[in-house]
Amino acid sequence: MRYYIIAGEASGDLHGSNLIKELKKSDTAAEIRCWGGDRMQQAGGELVKHYRDLAFMGFIEVAKNLGTILRNLQFCKDDITQYKPDALILIDYPGFNLRIAEWAKQQGYKVIYYISPQVWAWKENRVVKMKQCIDKMLVILPFEKEYYKNKWNWEVDYVGHPLIEVVEEAQLKPSKPLADKPIIALLPGSRKQEILKKLPIMLEVSRLFPAYQFVVAKAPGQEDSFYESVLAAYPNVSSVRDATYNLLLQSRAALVTSGTATLETALFGVPEVVCYKGSNISYQIAKRLIKVKYISLVNLIMDKLVVKELIQNDLTPGNLRTELDALLTNKATQQQLQQDYAALQHLLGQGGHASARAASLIVDYLQKK
């Protein structure tokens, strides 16, 4: 069968690559065309667009790049029409993918959504349209199945979280030493604008912990030259590329941009402080629209404050120093955190290995149609 897969950011590229591998096992004749990144291409997908050309974050940033977004939408529709897939598989990235889903359903394509948009956080009214244009929904957070069933009378499939298998695999690999001193990881995100907002604040904290080596994880979609100017004033800070998991395996603690990386860090058992800072206008709009208690996936899944969140004006070098010091020196904080991390891992692993389960459900569904 022919599959057209769309992922719009680094985490989608990771999960999309594992889904492609499993689809090729379940369907040996699979042909796959995709929007994503290097990982999806390496897994065997024919890459049409790279996510680094698609990622626009925040209300203002989206408005500024509206022309590019509209051109990408039209190009995508034309490309799907020409390719004629048996199924369209959409991975998160709702601002773009839900528009494509609505159009694709009207054209008669089978639409499968893997990794639900976080409609339980905001834009809940999207679910009405989602039910109309999505043929099969695969969710990765345990509370989502109940949410869709109880609130929207929509049966969706919980497949477990794909990061469980990714982290398990990474933990089996030998790690290459990165520093002589204990390491603090800095994970400033994958989009250029979010890195520029948060990384300078994270870097300032490195001056306050001279006994530690601070190491920045570079995003796969950003060039080395982009980081050079930001890191120039911090000769004591090093960086790694394509080695985030090796970095986390060796880290005593981490400062992490809100998003999937907060969950990855927790699954590696690394104490973390979650960091968020956006443009003031985007933040003020989001603050009024988003209705969840937390911004970190760790806290949302556990439904309590497991890891500290420093948001917008609270994200300062002084506050980061206080929280990081507690993670490194307070035994009670460390013990409670590891207990919560163990509970988190158990909760997310209940669905089995997500990529294999998702691929199996997709292929079975299409073969019955």
C-alpha cells in the first residue's frame, strides 16, 4: 500500500521514523512519501519537505509567515493528489494537519491521525470537525482515550507512548564520555525563535555552577553556525549534535524547553527544570486560551507538579539557579522525583510498544476497508 505521512517538527520526525520502520514490517510492499526530517528519510520514507521549513511557533510568528504556510498547504494538496496514497497518516502538528485532514476526507482519502492534537488543552471545539474528517485516531497519552470516549463519544485507540521504546533502545547503547566534570544538559528546543528566547538565559546559569560542565544539545534542523554566535561568550559551555540521548545518559540534571523533551528527560531519570518563554503577545494570548494546569507533559500525565516549571517572566537565571541547586543537592527532592518518574514510566508503558502497535492497527484497518 501507499502511505503519505506528514510530521512537522523534530518529535514528529522521531516517531514518524519508527512508525515507518514498523509499517514496512507489517506491510512489506509499503511505499511511503513523507513530510518530516532526516530520521524519516533514513527509515525509508521519500522526503518531500523538511520540518525545519514548516515550524512556526506562536500566534505572531504564524501570522508573519501566513503566506508561506498557505503555499505549503497548497503544495501538499497537489502532491497528495499526484501520489494517490491508500492512506494519509498525520502526526500531531495540528495547525497544518487538521486542514489537510479536512481537505483529504472531502477528496475521499482514508485519514489516520497518530498522536492526537492536544485539544484537551485548548481549541476543544476542533473535536467536532476531527470526528468528521478522521477515520482512525491513535492516541499516546493514557487519559486521552477516556477523554474522547466520555466527553465526545468517540472511540479511539491508545497505543502507549512511542518514547518508551526509543528510550529503552538508547539505554542499551554504550555511552561516549562527554566531559570530565559532572554534566548539566541544556535542551533549548528545535525552533530558532524558541532557542533564541531561552538558551541565553540557560547559558547565564552556567556561570553560577563552575563545578559542572554545561552541554547544549543542538537541534537537528539548525546549523552549527547558528549556535556559534550564541555560545561565543561562554567558552566553558560545550555542545553536541545528534547525541541528545547520550547526553541525557550522563547528565546529573537538565534545563529543558517545554515540549516532548521534558518527557524524554524524565524517562531517562534525569532531574529537570522546565523552561518556557515566548514573545509577550503570544504568551498573553496563550495564557487566556490554554486551560491546562501545567505546560510540561510530565506534570500533565501525572496530574501533579512533578517537575518545576519556570514560565515567561519567572524564567530568570536567579530562579533557574535556585531550582537547579535543589535538584543537585536536596536528597528528599531527588528521592521523590525518582519515585514519580518510575510511576510515569509504568503509566506510559501500558499500551505496549507504540510504533509496532500503531502500524499493526493501521495496516489491519486498511486491509479491512
